[in-house]
Amino acid sequence: MTTPTLGNPVDDFSLAATSGLTFRLSDFRDKAHVILYFYPKDSTPGCTTEGQDFRDAYLQFQAADTVIFGISRDSLKSHENFKAKQTFPFELLADIEETACQCFDVIKLKNMYGKQVRGIERSTFLIDKQGILRHEWRKVSVKNHVAAVLTAAQALS
């Protein structure tokens, strides 16, 4: 997989998803726009708030012909618990091997308690029905982020 760039097609990939599903980007070609939001860790405060914001705007995204997927390096079991506890109506993708994380270049060195650790930089990508990367948000601040993504998704529809 090559790192996607704005205005260009995103290579097809697949990942294990919650609900016993397998996500394939190509499954949405000509059917729906796709939001991939990468987040650091299940059940942490910022990630919970971001997921809740996507959950609360879910019907508006559906009206804009857009499907949402959250991606982190957590296990499917962790994802299933997080999804159930927060009643997320969308699937979470387990990128344990960092395949999509590496492709989208979201793994960064971060400072945590004075130590440098590798982690996911909160990022969101909007891919249109033709598989073209239309928007990307990197170094995301959770506050008001979902509203900005929704506005961009609605502009595509």
C-alpha cells in the first residue's frame, strides 16, 4: 500500500472489524463515502469523546451517504467492549499489525510521561465513492472535529 495523497485513489485494503465482519475499502466503491478515523486507544477520555461525537452525528452522516469506521491498534475483543459500552452504531477496525496505520502515516513518536513512545496520531480521512482521498485531518483536536468532517461529507453528497 502506498501512502494516500489528496485527490488520488486510496489502495484497497482489508482489516478485521467488530460484529465478526471484515472491512474492505473496495466494498464501498460506488456505494458510499468512507470516513476512516484513527484514534490512539479504546476507552480513553479523548477517544471516547471522539467516538461519541461520531455516534451522535451518525444519522447525519448516513443522510450524506457516508459510512464511518474507527481504527486503532487495539484487539477485536477490546473494540467489541468499547463499541458495546458506548453504543457505537458503526464498526471499529483492529489494526494490530499497523498495516493501515503505516499506510496512512499515522504512527508517530509521542511524549508520554517524559518518555518517547510510538502511538497513533489522531487523524481522519474522507474517501469518496470512487475511492479518491478528498479530505484529511491530522493532529486532530477532538473538540468540533466531527462537525468539520460532517460538513466535508455533506459537501460531497
